[in-house]
Amino acid sequence: MSRFAFLLGALLLPAPLMQAQPEGAVSVVKHEGIMVTDLKQPEFFIFQSGTREEHFDGSEATMIAQGGIEVGEPITGLHYLRPRLSVDGPAWNEADRKLLDAQFHGAGTGNYYLFKTIEGQLFFLPKEGETTVVRMDWKLKDGRTVTVWARK
């Protein structure tokens, strides 16, 4: 019965969320809520879903403690998408530039926190405000849990 409920739940997810299912997934717990960002506390994120509240610290010190700016996850399942510091070359690698162009069409991104999901999709949050999001915690066959985020 639980396999049937899982499959039924997967069928009821909107199309953009369906592609987020990781390989080997056996179940999912879905949390709809809001991600709160505030200019008074830059790079600090609060996820609220019902009575649940999670705090995420994306500060440079926290990212370094997690293994470095390039590998740290400010929010579980999301990696910062940052421009490269370059004098002669492009600020973005080709793949990241395509993701940004598809969403922002060449407009500035300075008012947003930019992330890449585990499946390589763009996820962004305004630096100030509340964004409706969905968090899906997928349980895999090997016992690991993978977190996937989507804007709603």
C-alpha cells in the first residue's frame, strides 16, 4: 500500500517537481512553505512550513567550515551559484550563464541569491522577502536522504 501511495503522490506533483525525483527514490516527504530572507541578516535563510522553522546560515565563515565556498551548502540540497572573479574572462561558466539567461534574460541578478539544485537547475531567492517554496526529502534505497527544493 505504501508503494501505491508513493506512486500516487508522485503523479499528483506538478510537472516541474516531477523531474526532481532522484534515482533510487523509494519515498518522499513534501513540505510546502516559505523561505524568508532579510537584508538585515544577509545570507541567512529561514524556511517556515506549518509550525516547523529551519534556519540556514550561508555566511562565508559557515561555507568555509563546510569545506569551502565552492562545496558548502548554505541550504541543504542547494549550492551557491557565484560568478568567477576574473579580469579577462567571463564571470560565469557556460552552463551557469545558460541557466541565468533562461530565467533572467540578461537582466541583473544582484538582488537575488542564486543557487543550483542537485539536479543542476536554477533556484533563486530575493535578498529581501518571502518566497513560496516546496521542500522534498527523498529517501533512497541505500538509506540516504536527498533534499530537493522548488519554487512554487
